[in-house]
Amino acid sequence: MGFLKEIAGASRCAGGDGMRPFRENAFYLLAWRAFLVALITLVLMITRSFELAAAFLIGANVALLFSLSLMVWSEWLSEERIVWTEAWRMLKPSQQPAGRAGRRWAHSCLSDVALRFAQVASVLAITLSASALMIANA
């Protein structure tokens, strides 16, 4: 559970208890997307390859694509575009951070959480690639 708190409790997301709903929305939406990607990857690994090394390479490639897409999405986000995100739209109007400073805070928080998920996906891609290489050479 400490690992999840480290991802969700990003340093730039320290906005007090009033900002907790946005932080939670951002974290759980990205966790849901990561779960869906993992489920699709597992199906691809099982249906497309009978060799374990090839299945690991499929998983590594999908993890790397997920990581890259999160990095691109994080760069695409801006203070103006943050209001289009699902994490923002799920908030009640009374829970939304007010003004430009609130949007700036939400932007930095969402970018930070997305980049932390991208970092975990990159580590997973490295691990799966290394495992595929070791199995193929065994």
C-alpha cells in the first residue's frame, strides 16, 4: 500500500485536504487505464504467442507504448486543457479548484501522477524485455 501512496501522493500534489478529490480522481482513473492496458496485454500475450519469450516481448512493447503515451499526454496537458480531463469533470463544481492557480495546481498534479505511472510502466517494460532476453538465451 505504501507504493500506491507514493504514486498518488506526488510532491507537487500537496494541496491540502480540499484538493484530495482531484488527486484521488486522477490516481484512480490512471490506475483504471493501466488495468485495462494490462488486461488487453495479457490477452495479446496469451493469444498471439506460444513461446514465453515472445509473450514477454509483447508485454514489454505494450508497456513501453503505454509509458510513451502517458508522457505525450502529460506534455499535451496545459492549464487551459486541464478542464477537459475526466479527473476534472468528475468533480462537483464546489470541489473544483478555483481560478487560474487552481488550474495550475491541477495541471501539475495530474502531470506528476501521469509521469509516475509512466515511470512504473517503463520499469515494467525493462523487466519484461530483460526476462525475454534471458529466456531466449537459456
